[in-house]
Amino acid sequence: MSRLILVVSFFIFSFNCSSHNQNYDELVISELNESFEDILSYKKEGNIIFLEIKIIGEIQGDAILELYDVRGKGPYTKIKLNGRVDKIYNTEWYEPNLKIKYKPLSKINGGSLVLRYKMN
């Protein structure tokens, strides 16, 4: 009986986690030694009032991630990145696009980062 409860609990937990992660779009940053810019876009219909970015990974060096609106106004925030990264950034946001700028601040000896983001 306890084994059945464990199996059912596992499937419920797995379903909840997988459906929760489906709400996020994802950007993988694997070349950490080069600066770059990108636009994160909201791909659904409706009004936007909220932005959440989860930054996960590891970076062997120092870098910064800056957030701008698409007209270049900002940066609204600067997120320092080094070592093991597990950060969440939340804010009010009313536009369907967000410009990000990634800049290494030192030589990066390896790692990769994943940005999971959603706008609601």
C-alpha cells in the first residue's frame, strides 16, 4: 500500500512540475566568453503585468546580465553572475519584449547558463 502511495505521489509531483515548467520560455547561454544582446519576447495574447526570470547554471568567472526595454532604456537591473548560479528576478513589466545584455567581466573558464522566463 505504501509503495502505491509513493508511486502515485511521484506521478502527481512529476505532472505538476512539468506543467509548471511549460509556462516558461528558455534561452541557453553556452558561449560565456563573448558579450551579446538578445530580445526575450512574450508569445501569447493578452496584457502583461509581470516578468520572472530564473537564471540557472554555473559560470567559472565573473559576468553581468543587464535588463533593458527594447528602446534601450535602462538598465533596469544588473545581475552579477559567478560560480553556481540559481537566481530569480521578478518585477512589474508592461511590454511584450525585454532586451538583455550579457557581459563577461573576467576570463570565463567554462560553464553554461539557462534563462527561463515568463511574462504574465
